[in-house]
Amino acid sequence: MNFDDTPEEAAYRATVRAWIAANAPDLSRLSPEERRNWHPAHKEVARQWQATKADAGYACLSWPKEQGGAGGSAIEEAIFNQEENRAGLQFTYFMTGLHMLLPALMEHNKDAASLARVPPAVRGEEIWCQLFSEPASGSDSAGVRCAAVKDGDEWVINGQKVWNSGAQIADYGMLVARTDPDVPKHKGLTVFWLDMKTPGVEVRPIRMMSGDNELNEVFLTDVRIPDSQRVGELGGGWKVIISTLMNERAALGSGTGLNWRDVMKLAGQVASWDGTALEDPAFREWLADLYVDAEAIRLLSFRTLTSLSKGAAPGPEGSAGKLLWSNLAQTLTDKALDVLDHAGLMDDPDEALLGGAFQHRFLWAPGLRLGGGTDEIMKNIIAERVLGLPGDVRVDKTVPFREIPNGR
Amino acid sequence: MNFDYTDDQKALKDEARRFLSAVSPLSVVRTALENPDAGYDRALWQRIGEQGWCGAAIPEEYGGIGMGHVELCALAEELGRAVAPVPFASTVYLFAEALLLGGSDAQKSELLPQVAMGALIGTLAVSEGPGVLVPDRVATRFAGGRLTGTKLPVTDGMAADRAVVLASSDEGPGLYLVDLTGAGVERRLVSTIDPTRGAAEIVFRDAPAEPLVGGLGLLAQVQDRAAVLLAFEQLGGADRCLEMARDYALERYAFGRPIGSYQAIKHKLADVFVRNEVARANAYYGAWALSTGAPELPLAAAAARVAGSGAYLLASRENIQTHGGIGFTWEADCHFFYRRARHLGLILGAPRDWKRRVADRLELKLALETAA
Ligand SMILES: Cc1cc2nc3c(=O)[nH]c(=O)nc-3n(C[C@H](O)[C@H](O)[C@H](O)COP(=O)(O)OP(=O)(O)OC[C@H]3O[C@@H](n4cnc5c(N)ncnc54)[C@H](O)[C@@H]3O)c2cc1C
Ligand SMILES: Cc1cc2nc3c(=O)[nH]c(=O)nc-3n(C[C@H](O)[C@H](O)[C@H](O)COP(=O)(O)OP(=O)(O)OC[C@H]3O[C@@H](n4cnc5c(N)ncnc54)[C@H](O)[C@@H]3O)c2cc1C
């Protein structure tokens, strides 16, 4: 057990911290409105920052050099990420591509056209989206109906995807399609990558309950994709899906966003009886519980790192981090509104404390418990894959896909 | 950075588990439970003493092995798993640590080698009755080398040879070393919810006592260090509860299926798993802070205690629930853990008290960060 930097790690941290301080974009130039995720001004800052990092060898730190990375270690990458977070630089635009999809692409596809997608993604010039979920296939991620039919050297895709983060600005996507409806559901899936400008791809934004437009529906009508853009084997899609989802969970479970410091500072500024809310014993007791969970999220990401640095892939125990983090985000914002009392309702960025960040997060938090695998699915994974309890009684596993019952 | 035991520490822990499963099966706990007058298992305590575990973190110059505190944490985790009915925590985490930090060289040279051999049982006597202990309002008095007052309850108070006692004096409150076998000490067994770890009321009337150095600061330090070590006992117990519940859920059928195939049970046990992971993460961080003397120790220790107390209580509760009616019987072993979870969660101050400490220490941390 050692949570200290080694002398080399400490030196690396100092170098990185100084470099970030000297090169970081100044987010205070943006208005509170512009500072929100997916705002074009915010996205532009993120893109420039990604390119600056790439030029200096800090983008995709742990990827091999020949894949556009910096050839560093997982620990160096983690240290860089920590320092980035410390400097308030948390951009999510490139996460889907760089943490989830491209590692799978690079593992399975060695052709020039596929590999040519990597360097621009590393520089933030090209953004990727994940086209997995469908109206009838969310938690049941093997229930994909979107069909791919072979025509010569090409595949013809027809179907609908939904909940696709960033598809409205994405340049490329990774898509799961059913290539064989006559075999059991997990066996008939295949993964492809595609240019979002391919004819027949139509992206329609979905307005989320927070009012933001991050999610989309994607309709695919007679979309033609060459077989060279198949990722992994024909019918081998499930394996690709699982490895990307595990990466996603590990990334989400490392926990970003508002945290105990923010809610503590808020409580310190807000009156409550004859002192501040921070002095209220009930708040303090709650704060202690929150901190214990927040610390666990931080520390468990070190465990992931310890196993990554020994060459192991992120395991099912990453589900615990994802569960903790999304629930913490919701509890924390609820409490912040409590502390503000009646004024907790106010969300105008110019009037609300912290630019209304807590109110905005309050309306975002329900999505955190759904996206990347719901709470219930995380618990199933822990129960089955970590504790070894039996799977649910299944009615859909052994029959051909086309015979599976479906509801709404 | 390394979130794990080293290979040597793992080997020590495996060895400890093998040893304890041989000498301390749950039948030993049952015997202790059914013989509350004994207060602990003497044969087991002797075997543990022979292993040298009591001296694991005592420096060699005082007769210990001087391995370090992470090694002691590993042993604590295994003792917690075994629900071992021995005065290890009182003697090693509380009494020996208090002496190491606040004892004179003469006191240490006399007593620590005996502790290390397993020949001396010690304890810490702090509480004086119901409610949160406020150290500077303690009624027990020290004056002119003598101590007078009543401590209730004192875990291992019947078994202990010596105690470190919290008392007030003209110099303010502090800790005092008392020979419990000497003059001016009367004690009686008190009944508790965990008789496998006996407790006493101790009445001191002009009992000869020697001060330790450090006042209330020493008490806080001892409590922080013990909080980390106890968090490992809690973690070991909580993990075992989860394993028991999982095993039972796989074997027990209801409505034609293993109960472990119902989501009500699966999700319950997944929740327990998550709380155990939270306890593990905070305990490991505490162990690092304890073993390196890091300034993070007070906050890390308080967090480890809050997480450990919560996790063990939940796991022991839900283990009974998963066992259904059989889990509620005297015959089943589930209640050993339920009792011990409460015991460990109360002996050093209840979670409420430690949550207050977490908040106090967070404020300090934030103030330091702002100043920096
Ligand atoms: C903010 C956000 C971003 C997203 N981004 C993407 C993206 O970029 N790309 C993409 O492909 N998808 C994305 N998703 C989709 C996401 O993966 C799904 O919403 C999620 O998997 C749940 O699927 P669903 O919405 O169809 O709900 P359903 O699967 O219909 O679930 C409804 C409810 O039933 C529960 N449930 C379902 N099955 C079980 C079961 N076996 N046991 C117990 N309970 C069960 C669920 O937990 C949930 O509470 C995103 C979602 C959100 C909210
Ligand atoms: C204090 C007490 C008094 C009692 N008094 C009486 C009495 O007077 N008369 C009498 O006849 N009986 C009595 N009982 C028995 C009681 O009804 C049973 O203990 C109870 O029904 C549970 O059955 P079980 O013990 O066999 O546990 P199990 O049925 O084996 O259950 C074990 C665990 O699995 C869970 N479980 C089981 N099936 C499911 C499912 N389908 N979905 C989700 N979870 C499930 C249970 O909730 C439990 O947590 C008493 C029990 C107690 C503890």
C-alpha cells in the first residue's frame, strides 16, 4: 500500500503541473453559459487544448507511439489526468473515442484506412460517437435490431440508434448491427465504424430533461459500409461491445464533476440559523458520509491503475465505482439545493451561486445513473460476475433472435 | 503508487488465515459466547502469543518483531474475519500504542516485551457511562500519584493486567498507567451484547498510577491509530459476512430456484459489496498513512472508521436477512458477526462521533489548502 508518488512520479507530476499552468486555456474568458459542455465556445477551447497536449506529447499518454500516443505508462497518464482535473480542465468530448472506441478499433483493424482515423482523433480534430443503444436495446445491449446485410464487398445498414452522446457533432461513429437474426442474440452481432457523413445517416437531436442537447437519435437508411470497416469478426460483435463497455465504466467510475469540496464551500457561504450551513451538525454528519464515498472513488481508481500497470484489463469491479459516482453526484446536488433552501430553486447562471452549477447538475444527475449502464445493471454485474450468483432466469438466450418476445 | 499489500504481506496474511482457520474456527467463538464469565479464549490467546503477533509492530528494542503497521493491519483483517475472541485489539492497538507513543523508557522497557510475548494483557479505560465521551469533562481524577474514579464499560477490563486510564488532573486531562492487579482497584464483569469480548466496570480508589506524556493529544493519536487497525478487523468481518451470505444464497432454494437468483437478494448483496469496497479503500489509505506517519492520518483514520463501522454493520445485518429464519437462531453463526460489528463500532466511539471528526478535519484540510 503506497499512495505516495515515487521520486520519479513526483518529478513527473511537478513537470506536468508546471506545463499545465503555463499552457492551460483560460476558461474564465467564457461566460457561464459558454462554459457548459457542448457549447460551441467550450468545445473549441477543448479542441485547442487537446491539440496543444498532442503537440507536447501529453495526449493519449499511455498509447504506443506508433498509434499516435506518447508511449508513456498508465501511471503517467493517471498523474496527468489528476493534474488536469486539479486545474479544472475536464473535457468529455474525446472520451468516447479515445477511452472506449479507438482502443477496440486499433486492436482489431490493422488496415491503413482504419488506422488513419487515429491521429486526428488524438489531436481532437475528429470526434467519435457510440452507436450501440436502440429503442428496444438499452440495458439489453445484445438486443440490437439494426440490420446489416452483405452486398458484395459492402454492408447495407438499416435501423435506428438512440441516446447517442455527441452524434450531432461527431465525425465518426462505431455501430453495432445484427448480421444474423437466425442465431441466438449474442451470436449474430457485428461491429462497424463509419463516417457520420455517409449518405443515409440522419442525426436528430433529443432534448434532455436538463434542457441540453447532448443526446441524439440516429436513423440509418440503406447506409453502405465497406467490409474493411468491420471491427472484429463477423458475428463477434458481443466481445467488442463488452470490452468497450468495461473501458467506459472504468473511465466513468474514476469520478469527475462537482465534489465534496464544492458543496463544503457552498455550505460555508450560506447562512443557517445562527451560523453557516457548514456549522450545522446534521450537514456535517452528511458531509462525512459523502466524503467517505468520494474518497473511495478516488482510491479505487488507484486500484484500477495498479492492475492496469500490471497489464490487467479493467474488471467487473469497476461497476462499484460507477455506481458510487453516479449516486454521489445525485446525493450531492440534492444536498446543495437543501443548503440553499428556497433560493436553491434559482438557476440563472448570473444569479445562482457557482453559476448555477448545482442546479444544472441536479437536472443532469438522473442521466448519470442510466448512461454507461444503469444502477440495476451494475448491481447485476457485481452479483453475477464478482460474487458468482446465478444469472436471471432467461427467456431470450438460446432461441433464435427473431423468436424473442418484445414489448414497447 | 500501489493499491495492494506487497507479496510478503500477502504471504503473511495467507499464513495468518490458515493458522486462524485451524485454531480459531467459529466453534471457538460459540464457546466464548456461551461462557461469558471467561471474557476471552485463553488457549487461543496463548497460541496467538506464541506466533509473536502481539509484537508485530513493536520495535525490536522492546522485544517485538518490528515488522510495521501494514503487517499489523493484515493480521487485524484476519482476526476480524475469524471474530477471534481474544484481547488483541485492547492490548496491541490501544495499550501498546499508547505506551509506544507516550510511555517513558522505563515503562516501555518493562511492559512492551511482555506484551510482545503475549504475556501481558492491557487495555484502554476511557468511558464513564452513557453518551459521547467528552475528554475534558472526565470525572476520574489523578492527583499525587493516585487515581480515583469509575470506568464503565472497559473492554477486556477483567482480563487485563494493566490499563491506560483517562483522567483529569491539575495539569489538565491525560492518560495514566495503572496496575489493575494492584491496590485500590476493584472490578466486576458487566454483561454486553458481545460476550466474546468481555467488559468490566473498574472502580479506582487511590490506585497508584503513573502519567504518560502527551495529554489529550496522546489520546487522539492513539484513537486515530486504533481506528485504522479496527477498520481492518471490521473489513475482515464484513467480507466474511458477504461470503457467508453468498454461499447460503447459492445453496438455499425457494420457489424452485436458488434464492441467489432473485434480484432482491442479488442487489442486496451487490450493495454490501459496494460498501465493503468503500471500507477497503478507506482502510488501505489509513494503513498507508499510519505506516508512513503521513499528515493525512487523522482524516484518513476517521474516514476508515466511518466506512468500516458502516460496512460491517450492514454486511452482518444483511447476512442474517439472507439466511431467513435460520439466520435468526442461536444455532446459526450469523449473530456472532452482528454482535461483533456493533462491538467494534462502539468501543472507540460511535460512528456519530467519528463523523464529527471527519467534518472537523475536512475543515482543517480545506483551510490549509486555501492558505497554500
Ligand atoms: C446521458 C446518457 C448518455 C448516453 N450515451 C450513450 C451513447 O453515447 N451511446 C449509446 O449507444 N447509448 C448511450 N446511452 C444509452 C444508455 O446506455 C441506456 O440508456 C442504458 O443502457 C439504459 O437503457 P434504456 O434507456 O433502454 O433503459 P432500459 O434498458 O429499458 O431500462 C429501463 C429500466 O429497467 C431496468 N432494467 C433493465 N433491464 C434490467 C434487468 N435485467 N434487471 C433489472 N433492471 C433492469 C433499468 O435499470 C432501468 O431502470 C446514454 C444514456 C444516457 C442517459
Ligand atoms: C421471529 C419469527 C417468527 C416466526 N413465526 C412463525 C410462525 O408463527 N409460524 C410459522 O409457520 N412460521 C413462522 N416463522 C417462519 C417465517 O415465516 C419464515 O422464516 C419466513 O417465511 C422465511 O422463510 P425461511 O426462513 O425459510 O427463509 P427463506 O425462504 O429461505 O428466505 C431466505 C432469504 O431469501 C429471500 N427470498 C426467498 N424467496 C424470495 C423471492 N422469491 N424473492 C426474493 N427474495 C426471496 C428471503 O426474503 C430471505 O431473505 C417465523 C420466523 C421468525 C424469524
